[in-house]
Amino acid sequence: MIMGLNHVGISVSNLDRAIEFYTQMLEMEVAAVFPFSGPLYSQVMGLENARGRLGVVRKGALQLELFEFAHPSAAHKDANHSVGDRGISHFAVEVSRIEAIYERLLAAGVRFHCPVVTFPGGVKATYGRDQDGNVFELLELPQASASGEAADTVRSF
């Protein structure tokens, strides 16, 4: 039985810098930071002699595992890769007051694909990138009406 989404894992070039980004920019909290290595990590990751550091940050139901690998050496990934490339394109962070958050992050130097866009039905969104080019979405859903109108709007988004 599938219980639900638990976390998103992201490989980063510098764990300390990534934790700083996600805690300061997206107001997440550090849940854990520890070294990882050994046969169980290597086995589950399908990597020979996997080792490095792991940081876990979270906000509400969103939990990110941030991996800084000491081994194997990470291949360079273009920080401007297309979200159309195969694989996970982004993860979304639900927010309120999206325009204020966008302006705060923009002033702090966070790169965005575009200003906040409002879709028919009131859903607001924009995509931004962390220092390694990993893409996150800021997402503001319209307030639910008594008739449940917001739920229908999200499905049509």
C-alpha cells in the first residue's frame, strides 16, 4: 500500500551552501545533517563506494534530502538545463503572498524563469533555481470557496 510522498532527493555541489539557500530563501528548517557511507548506501543508490554528507530540510509536508557526494565524483550538470529534459523537472513549494516571496528572493539574487504568472482560475506560479540549477516552483493556490471552486481550478491548471 502506497502511503504518500515522503521526500525529494537532490544532489548538490556544496551541502552547507544548499542548506543555507533552502533555510534562508524558502524558510525550511534543518532536520538532520550527517555523513553517509557504507554498503547499504552503495546498494540502495546503485553506486560503488557511495559516500558523502546528507542534509535533510523540511517545511510542512515538504522534505528535501540534500546529498553532497565525496564519491563518486559528480558529473557536471548545466545549471541552465531545460525543464523539458527527461527526469524530475522541479518540485513545488506552496506559498501565500507569492509576489512578496518572489520579490524577496529576486532581491537576494535567486534566478527565476519569469515573474509570477497568474493562470485562469487564479493559480499563481513561477520557477526559480538554486545555486546548482535545481528548479523549484513557487505555487500559490486560490483560496477555496464554500462551493469547492478552488479544487476544480487546481485540476484544470
